[in-house]
Amino acid sequence: MVASPPMDRRTYGDPCGVARALDAIGERWALLVVRELLLGPKRFSALHRGLGAVSQNVLAQRLRELEAAGVVRRRRLGPPAGSWAYELTEQGSQLEPVLVALGHWGRNRPMPAEAELSVDALVLALKTTFDPAAAGDLQASLDLHVDDDRLELAVAGGRLSVTRAGAKHPDATLQTDVGTLRELAFRKRGLDDAAAAGDVAIDGDRATVQRLLDAF
């Protein structure tokens, strides 16, 4: 069953599917909340940290609205955390291709000065810019440690998948920060330069890491 907008919220009152979608996710910060949850559940504090400029009150309001719209749900994490977190529902997860398409479109918009990406925003940018032709026949798994997050980047059959979990049998491990990974993937900073500066640590097949970076 499709959730209706809460009675106290503005609505376009338009039967078009685009308008009905925007009734649920069109408020400021709403889609960025979805972006931050694409890789899995997060506690409120982690969401707030990833979004940066949003106030806690506005974030709490958006989460309530997204819950009411059936996009987000709140649940208790299992041990050892045992705390409450937010995660996407099945409907919420279906927004990933929408966000990837928006990312493609937004690449040609002006870049905010002095802006930095969250880990989740960087992952979405990686998915947005992944080039299957450049990846070719690459089949690889990278155990990626970015700031406080641990991710698995896997490429197979010309497709990229990213999960918030450590890779079980990685071809290589890369440890770095968001800013450096952004430079390596999009500004084509050299691995040797980043390693010499102490900005990355690589364990395993260095050539595979470079081939993966070249696919963005």
C-alpha cells in the first residue's frame, strides 16, 4: 500500500507520478537522507555527521516525514550496538537509481567552493561515474577503509557494487580518507604520490587498485 502524505504537510495535489513522488521526498534534505542510508542503517548521530549543515531539528523532522511516507523506518540494531538506527524500507531502496541519475545530471552543475563529500556521497559519486568500458574484464574486490568506514568495492561483469562491510577475500586493501580517495578517483592523483605523502596505505595487488581507480 502506498503511504499518503501526512495531513499537516503541503501537497501538490497532482495525480502525476512525479508530483506524488515529490510529495514524499521533495522536501529539502529528504533525498540526501536517503543517500546517507543507501549502504545500510545509521544512527541519528551518524546521519547528522554525514549531512553536516543540517540542524538536528530539521533532520528529525525529515526522518519523521520519511517514516510516515514509508521511505525510512527505525529499528534497534543487534548486539553489540543495541541502539536505535534508521534504515531504508524496500520503497526507499528503490530510490538508488533515481539518485544515481540525479548525480549524473548534477555533474554539470557548479561545484560549491570548499565543499567536502561524506563517505556515502562519495560512494554515490563512484557509482555515478563508474565506466564499465574502462573496467573491461576486471574482476576484483577491494577492502576499502575510508575514515571511520569500512567498505567492499567489488567489480565483476562490468558492474560495480559497494557494501558497508569488510571484504572477505579482497585482492587488496586500501586505507585512506575521503578527500584523498576523491583525488585518486576523480582528479587522477597518482597512487605513488599519495603513498609517498602518507595519505594512503595499500596491502595486496597494487595494480588491481590502480585499475579500479581508472574505471571512474
